[in-house]
Amino acid sequence: MTDEDETEVLIAQLQDPSRSNQALMGLLSRGREIVPALIEYLRTTKPSTVAEGRRLAVEGLSTLKGEEALDGLIEVATERLGEIPNPAVRLAEESVVSAAALALADFPQPRARQALLSLLQRQPLSGTAEAFEKLKDPRAVPVLVSWLEDDFVAETAARAILAIGQSAIPWLLMSLRRKNYIHESETGSSQRRRARILEILEALAGNDVAAVFDQHLNDPVQAVRWQAILSLARHGTGEQKQRALRGALQLLDARDGSLRTDASELLASNFEMCTDLIEEEIRRRRENGEREQALTPQETPLEILLRIHRQGAKPMEAAPS
């Protein structure tokens, strides 16, 4: 069997899950002479729901490096996913394009960086965000901040922003002030973006942006309000922490069970600081006739407060009557 024949066999085996990894190793052992074959494979195979072979070809180009391999990766990374009509195929091919975008971060050539910057103007991709997490290029920040609205890439975009560092803060603050509306209501994606921004700001600046957290203690969106409460309880002054804990008390009435749990845990962990607030709230709720025992398995806010007080006050005096 000639080298050319063997190459064809190995290329074909990239599509066989039982042989694909071994086939890639065999191809890589041939060095850069195999790059044209990998590029041709990527050009001639159609995207499908089984994308493993195409991903491995991208991995091969990423490993071999060189100008020709870079050309091939740019070609894949700039593929127009929107032109793939089948959503299942499009999703599978997105993983191939994303892998190619991430691979570009390991190429020192300026055109690799330029290709990545151009990808920011396209569909949000986790691979593009991961590439900028590696590169720490502040030019990507405005787009990465906007990607915090996309649940599929938000986590990766947040990591990239954190890697870029404090130069991202002005863009984060600008985006935090912006709300997107549909029919006079803020969209869910806009709400989640703002909550994620507060979390990133805490990691980047902490005490330096405590005033920003303070400003959002009364935000109408519970997720945003909770992140402001949590961040201020960690980084605020004594007075600011008191306001944050008072906000946590209000969230005991939230419908979201996990949010109620988080708020109760914050109060319990800061019991010494908020004992007076808890006792005042217990009295208020009792005066308003709130039930101390729920008719359902879920605790009432008053039950939660009494439990926190009972656990935190030992061996202190019992809850106020």
C-alpha cells in the first residue's frame, strides 16, 4: 500500500468512532505533509449530526500548525452556520467551528488574531470566547459582555472577561445600566446579563465597587437583587452589610425555593450581625398574623426565621414573643 493509499484509509477512518483516535495519531505521525489531506477532508465532507471526524481533523490542524494549517482553520472557523437548515446538524457543526476558533488562539500569526476579532461579529461561540480567555485581548470585551445574554456561552464569556481583567470594568458598568425591553417588560436575557455582570464585578473589583452593589439592592429583578445582596454582604461596610441582610430578609417571601434557601443561609451565616433584624422581623410577622407552621411541606418565612434564630441564638435567649 502506498503512502497515499494509507493516508486515504486513515482519513476515512476519522469517521469511524472505533478507529478515529487511532487514525488521527497515524495521520499526525506523518507531520505537516498530511495538512493538505486534512483540509481537503474538511472541505469535502458535509456537516452532519456526527461531527467527530471533522472535530478530529480540526484537532490535527491545530497540532501540526504552520501557515497552511492556519488557512484551513480560518476557513472552518468562518463557516456560515446560519446557512445549515437542519438545526441538529447545525448544532453538531457548531462544535467543529468552535474548536477551530479556539485553535486560532495558539497561532502567533497576526492574521489568526484578526480572524478571531472578526468572529466576534458573528454568532456567539464558546470556542471564540475561550480563545479570548487565552489571549486576554481587551478589544473583545464589548462583545463578550453582550454575550452574557446568551445562556449557551455566558459562562465561557464570563471567564474570558475575568481573564482580561479590570480593563473590562467600564464596559461592564455601561452594560449594567442598560435594560432590554419587550412590551414594557425587561427581557429574561437582559435580567440574567445584569445579574452575571454583578457577579463578575465582585470577582474583579470587590470592595472597590461596593457602591454599585448598594445601588441594586432594590432592583425589581430578584436575580439581580440577590447578586447585589450577596456581593455587598461580602464586600460592603458594616452599614452596607446591614442593608444587604435586610434585603435577604425580604427574599424569604420569594417564590423561588432555591433563592429562599440561599437567603436563609446568608442570614444564618451572618447571624451575629443581623440578630436584631431577625428578631424585629419575627415580631413584625407575628403581629401581622403570619402562620408559624405551613400547611404545605415548604417552610413559611416565619418558620425560617424562627429556625435561624433557634440555631443561631444558642445559648442565647429564645426568640422574642
